Amino acid sequence: MPEDCKPKPCCAPSAETKASAGTCCPSAVEPARELKRINTGSTKGMKRLPGGAFLMGTDLDMGFPEDGEGPVREVTLDPFFIDVCVVTNRQYKEFTKATGYRTDAERYGWSYVFHNQLPAKHAHRLVNDTVMGLEWWCKVDGACWRRPEGPGSNIKKRMDYPAIHISWNDAQAYAEWAGKRLPTEAEWEYAARGGMVQKIFPWGDELTPGGKHLSNTWQGEFPIHDNAEDGFAGPCPVKTYPPNGYGLYCITGNVWEWCWDWFCPTFHLNGPRSNPTGPPTGERKMMKGGSFLCHDSYCNRYRITARTSNTIDSSTGNLGFRCVRDL
């Protein structure tokens, strides 16, 4: 993929960056396959969305042209169920206990942690390496969904927080076990809009209407200091902020969410308009929604139409997912 079509690494450094940091495991290659419609999983904790036609994308000049957010086009979807929240540590623990599954981060032996998530007095012994030029991303041995900040950390008091350090492979494995699947980009965007038309955020066009924070993003000077005006300088519990019009929580901000589609900045220009599933093959999978690290000065991808991508085995401390299920 051309360099100008890759996301800013504040979003989530990829396995391509992992390779440069010394991993012995190259980025995995996902074979081409069609999305399978799945309707066997439980619908507990999900909302049924009616589908139909909606306006996808944007013509506003607010994002990155190379991401391919526009133009606005009418897309039609079948009805589907979607998780009210991203998958939590409690849910992911149930999955791994039932299956013995080990995440990519656990198999690699490390994952990326943002520098301000590490305890200052222990950072020197936890950080194995950093990404050159992006030193806020730290390679931490032992970091994974069970130990979000590496050795010494745990999720005992974070069972209702998003499961993080989750690769696309890991998310896909969970979805298959649960009798669900990952949402397409079109399904995700339709759900995030909550029934509103062409709004920037799930609640409207202002990031903080009346000075009120409605999502978990970065406040302060990125990447030096997050003053946590929204109450959090890291991930927050999955039901922290009010839901959107469809009853979905934290669908922008907090953690990035994996989608089914391969990323391409141009495929949608002439692609299908009915239940689109993205290109048949690719190098990187779609991520939507932004995270607690998004800030207007560097990465303003907390908007509904914002899009970026990562390799299927990449994992970071701001990357999770939610599932959908067909009727």
C-alpha cells in the first residue's frame, strides 16, 4: 500500500511496524473469502436495526483525503442485530476459558502500549522498545488483553471495560465462537448514525455540545499530556456515556473497532451499494470509531465517517471490537 494511504500511527501501530521493531513473526496474510451471513448466536445484549437506505460517507473537508471518506452515496442494508457495547473483558474471558484461544499478542509475546498508560516508576523496565519517531508507542513484553499494561497489570477491576490488544484475527475468532460476525463498514456506519442523517458524531455536529463530553477522546496536548476533562486518560467502561439513537454505547471514541472489510480508499467509488462488504482481498482490515487517543490536532478520526486500517495480526491498547448477527 502506498505510504500516503496508511493511517497515522497514533491510531494503532501495525504489524508492519512490529516487524521493524524486531518481531520474528511477519504479518499474517488472510486468504480471500466472502462474508458469511450468520444467525445462530444469542441476541442478548444486542439491538435489532431495521436496515434500509441511508446516506454513507461525507463530502465535508474534515478528514484525510487519502482515507476515502467520500463522496456521500446511498447504501441499502438488510436488517441486522448489533452488540450494544464493544466486547468486554468479561466476555472475552468467557471465550478464552471455553476454547483455550490465545491471542496474537500472547503468541507474539508482546503488544503496543501508549506511553501514558504505563506507570512512570516502572516504565523503564517494561518498555522493550519504542517506534522510531513515534516514541509514545511502546513495545511492552507480556502486554495482552489479560495484562493491558504488561506484567504487573490485570483486568480484575476492569471486567466491564473493552477487551483491548485484540487483533482482527482475535476478534474474528470470538465472533465465530459466539455465532456472530464482524460488522461491515456500512453496517457499522449505519449503526453509529443512530438514525440521524449526515451528522458528524453519533449525537450531532458538535464534539462537546454545551461543554459536555459524550465520548472518550484526548484533551490537552497530544501526545504529551491528556488532562482527562472527560473523566478518563485511558479506556473507560463500555457504558460510560449516553447511548446513541439506536441504543449503542461508546461507538465513537474509547477504542477502535474492527470491521469485516478490507481497507481501500477507492473501492467504494464504484463498488456495490446494496449490502457492501468491501474489496475481495487486501492488506489491511478496516477500523472505525476512533479511540481515547484521538485529538483534533493529530488524528480526528472520532467522527462517524472516519476510516483507517491495520493488518490482521496487529494489536494495541486502544483496539477492540463489537459483533453483529443476521436475522
